[in-house]
Amino acid sequence: MSGTGTLPHGWAAVTLEDVADVCDHLREPVNAKERATRHGSFPYYGATGQVGWIDDYRLDGEYVLLGEDGAPFLDPTKPKAYVISGKAWVNNHAHVLLARDSLMTNRYLLHALNAADYHGFVTGTTRLKLNQHSMRKLPTLAPPLPEQHRIVAKLEELFSKLDAGVAALKRVQANLKRYRASVLKAAVEGKLTEEWRAQHPDAEPASELLNRLLAERRRKWEEDQLARHEAKGTKPPKDWKTKYKEPAAPDTAGLPELPEGWMWSSIGQCFNVQVGATPSRSQPEYWGGDIPWASSGEVQFCRIAETNECITELGVANSSTKLNPSGSVLLGMIGEGRTRGQAAIMDIAACNNQNCAAIWVSATRIPPEFVYYWLWSQYETTRRGGSGNNQPALNKALVQLLPLPLPPLAEQCEVVAELDRCLSVVEQTESQANAGLCRAARLRQSLLKRAFEGKLVPQDPTDEPATALLQRITAQRQQDKPLASRPRRRHNSGNRKSHKP
């Protein structure tokens, strides 16, 4: 907003309490347990909008609600205030405001609050809060009333067009999400490569590929057993080879039928799976080395070429984390948010923490991208496959049992090529849509800035200056008995506000 030294003609620099009644006495929190027994038809509002329904109301009319807490205060693109109308209930996370119609309209107040700079008025670090005392002192600008109406009309005309564009971009995002899911599903079911299979009828079936993978797994186990005995200077027992445990095949009940030449396998049948660890944070010598170490928060359906943190060889030696080869696929195992079930391809050799599993795909000839795309297609299903009481989670055993459709090796490469082509178009379009939404947010802020600089609509020299109106009202108040802290009666029936007694 403009500084007080450069106010447009007829404007007044005021504080919020000069132009609006604070009606926080009309709000009342209702805990979730009580609300569960009080279903009704009246909207229940909080800091950023409606949060449910309730069986009664405390307000009846048009009010401006301003969030009392939350991160939006320091983000200029996030709305802080909104207008409600009719019978409603408001909890204690939103301030209830009523513009004094002799000085300001509710709609103008709404836009003024969304354009305000809250730095210096909110308190807290992890949870920002705007208390009532600070809110009352929030500076704002009051143009003449007729100019306020012109500003609101112009803003809402422009915002209506902007909102239509934003809605169109969000529809594009939703359609892209559905298209991506559809393409992933078609790929892992063999539908994207039907033509390829028709042209390559002699491709080696997946059963032979799986047999080689299983034989290699056994050979590696036997080599490890012999190496252990050699290191100890002992000989393996006579029946040592019988102790090998074949990795479990998946439960195929309920799984779809696969194309000819494909077969169902499990992650554990095809690959070595390792769960990482976090070296002790209390030992600084374990951290800041040159060994990349990935946390589960970095596993976000992406490729990882560098990690946020690195550990030392001492950190590896003093924890159960292992250095995974480049080309491993990480799978998030823990977290109620989006983390659990997300995957990433490691483009570097790196360790990882205990919240994700490292699938050593690159130790085989199977393309890491094929496993990555399969896990992406199964995101929602994988999330439902966790175990645990308080926090649904996967574990190493469950990851090993995850089913994996196995096409012939050559067809796997074709699947990856087709998906790369399709999803690159999705990614490019998604990037354009995101850029459009960012531009829309900046344009909204630019329009608000121009509005409160007096540059959005023409000024009329015949409008009564807000300064004169403010002086007259102030003088009248000094003569009158102070009013109670409640909404003042409205004289304009078109802008009348009321509340439930």
C-alpha cells in the first residue's frame, strides 16, 4: 500500500479499528468430538474458509473473516481474508470483522486485508499468529466511499476473468494427472506395446529372464557363504547349500492377467532389497563427508543426482546403512503424508535412511526406469499395503513381496521408451500450467497493488474526501456516549448486517 506521505487525493491513512468493528465475541470454537454429534445445515468457518457444517449459528449477515493463524500471512499470493454471508458459525481461528459502512464497505475491506503487509504484526515462528491487539493497529487506506465502490467493481471484474483462467489451468492439471495415471496403467499392462509384440513374436519370454535372475541370486548367495567361511578359516558344512531360501513369489490372487510372454514376479525375486539407516546425529564425525545420503523426503517420483546431506566412511561403518549402486530405485516406506509409496531413481551411488528401501535394480539387466514406472503406477495400492498401528508403514519383507509384472527384457526397454515419450509431454505441459498459475498469482498481487496506490480506477474530485468524513465522524463520537463493543446498526438496507442475539 502507499505510504502516508504519498496518499492519493481524498484518501485517509487509518488503522483497522478506525474503519471496522471487531466482532470476535461472536465466534466460538466447537471441538471435533462435539461437532461430530452436531451435524446440521449451517456452515462452520475457520482461518481459511469453511471447515464443516453444524446445527446452529452465531452470526447472521455479511462479515469479513480474517485468519488468526497460519503461514499465509507471509505469502503475498495467499488470501488471508474472505467474506461470508447468511447464518453461520465461526471458530476461534478467524477474526470476525464488520466494516463501518459510513467509512468503508466489507468488499473493500476484504481486498485491503488481502493486500496488507503483515510483517511486524504477526507473532510466532513455527505457527504465525495475528492477535487482536496487533490486528486493530493494522494500517490501511480509506479512499472516498464512491471510489471504494469503483475499486471493488474493477477488481472483481478483473479477478473474475483471472479466476476463470486459473480454473482452466487447474482443469489442465487434473486432466494431466488422470492422463499420466492412464498411460502408466496401460504401459504396465502391456497395452502400449501391443504393436511391438506383434512385430517381435520370438522375443524371449519373461519366464526365462526370471529363471536367470533367480539362478544369479542363488549363485551370489553361495559366493557370499564361501567368502565368509574363508575369512574365518573354516569349511562350510556338508549340507550348507540346502539352507538357501528361495525368494517368495507374489500372491497373484486378484492380479490382472498379463499379455503372452509376461509373468508375475515379486520385487524380492528379482532384486536385492536394502533398508538404510541414519548415523548418529550426536556424532559430528559421521556427517559432512563425501558419501551421498538420501532421506525419504527426497524420494518424490524423481531422479536423484545429488542429496541434501552427505556422511563419512565412519558414519557408514558405525550404522547399518549401505552404499547403494547407481541405478537403485528408492521406495518410501513410512509416512502418513505423500512420502510412503513414492519412488525415485538414484543416478549416483548413495546411502539412504531407514524410512526408504533401496531396490538394487541396476545389479540386473532390468532397466531401473521400468521398476520406477511400475511403482509409480501402483502408488495408491502400495500405500494401502503397509502394516503398523499408529503410522501405516511398509517394511523390507513387504517390499520384497510387492508384485512386479515382468515382460520380456526387450519389451521392458520398449515400455520405458514409450513412457518416456508420453510423460515428457505431460511434464512439459504441467510445467507450462504451473508457470501460468504463478503468473496469475503475481498478476492478482499487481492488481491489488495498483488498486491501493490509487492507480486502478479514475478519481473523482467531487467525491467527499475520506479525511473529511473521518474527521466528522470522530467529532461526532466525541460528543456521543461510547458505544458497546458490538456491530453498529446499518442504515443501508442493502448492506445491513445482523447477528443472532
